[in-house]
Amino acid sequence: MSDAICSAKGCRAAAEWVLAWNNPKIHQPERRKTWVACEEHREHLSQFLGMRGFLKDVVPLREWEER
């Protein structure tokens, strides 16, 4: 994932963060889907997922890769 590109629409910046999420209406509670974000879009994407109750964790990409 070290070559990961930000998930924000139109952004081509290198990702620095992993946003782990799930939609409780369709995913098992332990399932985690991920978006990646650059520093500029981390807050925006976190708010988007958080407003829907989907956001579970925000972790630096390097730390996520070490898990």
C-alpha cells in the first residue's frame, strides 16, 4: 500500500492515512473496509464517513501496513 493514492475524488496525492470503516446495515461488525487519504483530505473524508456512522478508526498508513 506504500504507493497508495488518496481516495478523495480527483486527488492524486500520496496517501498518509487509512480510514477504516464499515456500513453496519450491510457489513458484519468486525469487517473493515478502507479508504486512504492524504493529509489535506483526511479530515474531509473522516467527516463524510463519521456523519454516516461508518468511521471506525483513522490510522497512519505506515502503522496500518505494520499490522
